[in-house]
Amino acid sequence: MKQLILIFLMPFFIFQKALGQNWKSQNYQNLTWEDFFNQPQANQPIDYRDIDYGLLHAAIYYATNEQRSQHGLGPLKYSFRIEQLSASHASDMVNYNFYGHFSTIRNKRLLRDRFQIVGLNPGQIAENISSTAGLDYEYGRPVGAPQSPGDFYYRSSSQGEPVQRHTYASYAKEVVKLWMDSPGHRANILSPSFRYLGVGCAVYPEKKLFNMPYFINVQCFSNSIN
């Protein structure tokens, strides 16, 4: 089952356009969204036993800027502190078993609280979240219990059709498409007021689907990093 929700509030290393083995925050300064999606690392299947979260966050960041480019908007700038608060909220939702913009953790209740924890208090902020399958799963099709960890098959298929794995790029594009198909989430992504973006994700086993890996995804926007 897909879920999504949003909130909006007013008040020396040379990369040469290539990624290292693991994603580093410095890479954001060197790659456009076109560069990123041409990288072999971005197009590798996600190994759910060894997730490169930095690469996953970057993939969703660049898929978001791809949409902005296609709608005549400039790219959002990367913010390490906004990535921190987004990843923290995603992890909290998994660890404390809740889903929403309002945290069950006292000092993190509101999005504004989470921005302030990392030393930010911009005038405009927004948040999109989603919960989606980490595999390229056709929602609604029954699956059977995996014969080996991580290998899922559609139960209705006489051939034992496998549920395909996502790459970092394909997963990111699916998540952003899901947000783009929702008017409120789309408005956040395409807002000309926002200038900064950070993304965070956390994986969890979906018990209704034999512990299929699902991600909670969080993206937060701001008009400044003050």
C-alpha cells in the first residue's frame, strides 16, 4: 500500500562528474540531475542488506530537480542540515512506529521543531513524506512467502514471476512521480519560493507482504538556510 502526506508552513577531492564507491555530500556540488542519472552507481540495483542511504537520498533529490527543470524552474540547492532532519524523521517513524508530519517525540513534534534542532529557522518550510515498496512491486498483486531472503514472487503467476528490484534511480523516479501525481505534494516540489532541499529515507519490513522491504521517504524544503 502506498501512502503519502505533506505539510506546508509559512512564518580536496576531484569528482570529474563521476561518483566514488559511496555517495558523499561533496558530490552535490559537481553533478547536475542529467549527470547523476547517467552514473553507473545510480543505476545499480538496491541491495537491501547494504543500502547506500546517501546515494538513495541523492537519487530522490535529483529526481525532484529533474521535475523542476521539466517545468521551467531552477534546481533546488542541497542542504546537509535539511538532509539530517529529513533522515532523522524517517528513522523516527520506523523506530517508533508512527507515520505522519507530527512526531511522537516531544522535542520533534512539529516540522518547525525539527528545523530548529539542526539550527535552521527559515521563513517558509514544507515537507512531503511517503511510504512505498522498495521493490518494483505492482500494488495489489498477491505475493508468496520468499523462498530466500529478499526474493519475492507474484503468487498469481504460474511461471513464478519475480518482483523486480529497483535501482536507486528507478526507485527515486517512482517516489517523485507519486508526489507529482498529488496536487499538494506537487505544489511543494514546483514552488518557486523554495531554494533548498534535503531528503531522508529509512527501510522497514512490510508485514502484510511477508516483510517486503518498504521505505519511508521524507523530503523537506526551505526558502533559506538561516
